[in-house]
Amino acid sequence: MIASLRQLFSRSIRARLIAMISAIVVSIVCLLTLVIALLEANILRHESDRQLSQSLEQSGALFTASSRIRGHQVNRNEPLRYHQQQR
């Protein structure tokens, strides 16, 4: 099979030209696929970092609010100041 391909390429200029163009097209497609994959991975990493920081911020706010409410339930004489501090 390799011998017949070698013989075909040695005889036909059109076959060599088609093979070279095909190789160029395949290499360009592979390069563009790699670039797009790297860009999308970078976007995905930034979005996941943003969502993680947002989730941590929300969890911290929820924990702070629940601890203040629990503290208010323990000591009913102290007024709840959660709304005053958020402004």
C-alpha cells in the first residue's frame, strides 16, 4: 500500500498538490481547534472563579446573618442590628 502511494505521488503532480493542500488544511483546522479550546478553557476558568467567589461571599453573608439571629435569640435584650450595618 505504501509502495503504491509512493508510486502515485512520484508520477502525478495533481496527487502531490492535493496531498499538500489537504495537509495544510488539516494542520490549519487542528491549530484553530487548539486555539479555540484554549480560549474557551480560559473563559471557563474565569467564570468558575467568579462563581466560586460569589458563592463564598453569599455563604459568608448567610453565616453572619444566621449567627446574629441566633445571638439575638439567646439574648433577647439586645436589639438586632443587622439592617443597620448593611446600609
